[in-house]
Amino acid sequence: MKFGPADLGSFLRRPDPAIAAALCYGPDAGLARERALLLARAVVPDLGDPFRSAELSPAAVLADPALLFDEARQWSLTGGRRVISLRGAGDPLASLLKDLLAQAEGCVAFIVVEAGELSPRSALRRLFEESRSGAAIPCYPDSERDLLSLVRETLGAHAIRLSRDAQAYLLAHLGGDRLLTRCELEKLALYAGEGGAIALDEARAVVGDSAALSLDDAVLAAAEGDASGLQRALARVLEEGESPVSVLRALLRHFSRLHALFAEIASGKPAEAALRAARPLIFYKHMESWKRQLALWSEPRLREALAALDRAEFLMKQTGFPAESLLRDALLNAAQKARP
């Protein structure tokens, strides 16, 4: 069973008793971990309770398949539903979990499975998507809107005021991993103190680049048509663990903003004024690069580039083609369009 955004919140707070197991998977490992913990704690508030909570490794389960079945059918000595956590799962477990879900009526425990990025052809992903007693929960990097909500929610809980420049900086340098983002925001909140204020200098001093500054370098290089700079930056991005989907979406967001600026300029607003009025604010160190991009691109070519990037994202999600190869081709094609 697939879970969309509309139903996900209520399921995370109160898992359906008819669901025997849930799979949290995707390129954002931090978000997958966060959602797996939310599900587990919704059933067993104290995960340190040895009578109601257990964690198994894929290696142990593959070595002894009966182990998972025994745990799933075991009642808690102290009462209440048990939770079994299975982290680092992959397709080798698909057959075993298929047998478990086929006998879901005998499962008295709730199984929470955590995995990394799985292609649409993944046996494990397809199993949970198609099973009536299993739930598939995709975990992709935060969109700009989701990230903004998270920033406001976290800092707002401490009554911390955030300047526009600081907000723009946070949106540009957070978001690659949900848990890392939360850690950085909590660190910022601790620095500011209850009822404090954060300006750009404080944000830059405290918050590390969990979305990686090299991601900015890759996006800007693609937008400026700098193919050699793009190759170097993209290699660093992938070495740092950024997923191909999140890199592609970063360029999509960038080109969408650039396209919106062309619309502003076409309506009669001077380019300089459009850049300074952009929301979220453009990081001041990137302003000259944005000016060069406006000179390089045209609105029709931007529309073509956006369509090509949309197509590349579709291929990443719906086919078995290597994601990194699709990403490199998409970004290099975009860089070539910048300098026709």
C-alpha cells in the first residue's frame, strides 16, 4: 500500500492495526530514520522497553529466517503490541518479508523496515506498495516549502526571530538530510537562546552546509554553462553522499526561480530590482552569478531546460537506468543550453 502526503501524517501518528509492516525508504536517510522512529514510538512510546521493542539486523534474519517470524508472533509479557525494527534492509529480504506479509493475521508485532534509496523495480519496494498488509513510505529530500516550514517550526518553538538574509542562507544550505537539518537548527536555537534573534552572520557562523556548498557550486556551474566546473563540483557532491534526485531537484528549483525572474523583467521591472526583490532572497555572494545567468539565458531555452530536467527526474523514478548517469547527462545538457 502506497502512502501519499495527505494520509501519511495520520498514519505516522497512529498506524493502522491492519498493517503488519511498514517500509520507510528513500534517498533522505535522515527522514527515513525519523519516520521509522515516529512509527515505532506511536506503538511503543518507550523503545528501551525490552519486552515490547526489539531490533534485528538483515544479516541475522537472512542467516536464520525463523528469527523474524518468531519475533513477529511473540506477545509482550507486559501487554501491548510489540515493535520489531529492521534497519538497512534491501531486496535480499523481499522473499522472506513476502512470506511474512502473506501470513499477516498471525503477526502480533508491528514490523518497521528501514531502507535506503530503492528503484521502482526494487522487489522490496514493490512488495510493500502492492501488499494490503504492508505500507510503503517514500522519504525524499525536503522541498523548499517543507524546509521553510521545518525552519519556522523549530526556531518558532524557541521564539527566535530570523532575518530574511539568514532565512535565505538556511534554505540554501540545509535540506540534504532531515536529521542533519534538525541537528543544525537545534544547534542554532541553542546559540540564539530563548527569544533570541538570528541574522545572516550568526547563521553562517553556526550552521554547517549539510546540503553541501559543493551542491551550490554544481548548480551555479550548470546555470552558467561551466562544464568543467560542473564536473568537478558534481564529483564532490556525489562523494559527499548527496542523492542524484536531490541534486536534480536543486537545479530544477534554481531554473524555476530564474524563469520567474525573466517573467518579472518581461513585465518591465529592471533586472537589478528583480534580483534584489527575489524571494527567498538570493545569497549576496551569488548575486554576480545570477546576473551572468540572466545575460546568458533566454526564456524559451529555460523552458526547454526545465522540461528536460523534469523528464530526467521521471526517468530516475520510473526506470531502472543508473541515476548518476541520468544526472550527469541532464546537468551537462543544461550547461550546454546556457551557451548555445
